[in-house]
Amino acid sequence: QVLLTETGGGSVQAGGSLRLSCAASGFTYPIDCMAWFRQPPGKEREGVAGIDSNEEIYYADFVKGRFTLSRDSGENTLTLQMNDLKPEDTAMYYCASSPFPCARAIPRSPNIKPMVANWGQGTQVAVSS
């Protein structure tokens, strides 16, 4: 069990920005991948961005050029800077931790289960037109 505490969600107009943060504590296993997923209303969770312990970063195609992921030197805090937000970014955003590298933890297609050990409680992002 790893506790993931998320902050930063909110409501913005299209073109605005938000910054999501996730702090991990209570380590019971060594975390390799820390990542953000999102779940739009009525849809399955999808990977947004992730970074593993060797700082290899994954971005989903739909956020490349708009979102920036970072992880602190202690690898226990994850930040997602979201710029140029669009209405289709509206979703519940979840922080996730995994003992596996992000290449394994984050599915590249929706029919594959994420290899995630712990999920945060979620933080809502709403983007209006």
C-alpha cells in the first residue's frame, strides 16, 4: 500500500491551465512508474503521462505538446502541468504508482489492464467551451 495524495483539479475555460500534483507516502514497495490516468464520463480510464525511476517519460498522443510531466529528485512527488486545456480533457484524473516500469504499467490500448498497484482518490478537471 502506497498513499497517493492529489491536488490541483478544478474548472477552467478552454485554453486555460491547471497543475496537478501527487505526493506518495507510506512506501511498502519500491515505486518504478508514477503516472496520471484520466476517466472521462462514461468511458474507461486511459493513460495520460508517466515517468519511471530512470526518468523515461511517456505522453499519450492527445496531450503531447500541451502537458508536461515531472518527478522530483526523491521520486515521491509527481506534477502534471496542463496547458491549452480543451473540453475533451474533462475527466477525473487519477495518480497511480506501480512497481513496474511505465512501458509495462501504462497500457497503449484500452483493452489492456494497467499494471498499477495503487490509485489516488482522483481529482476532477472540467474544461468549458
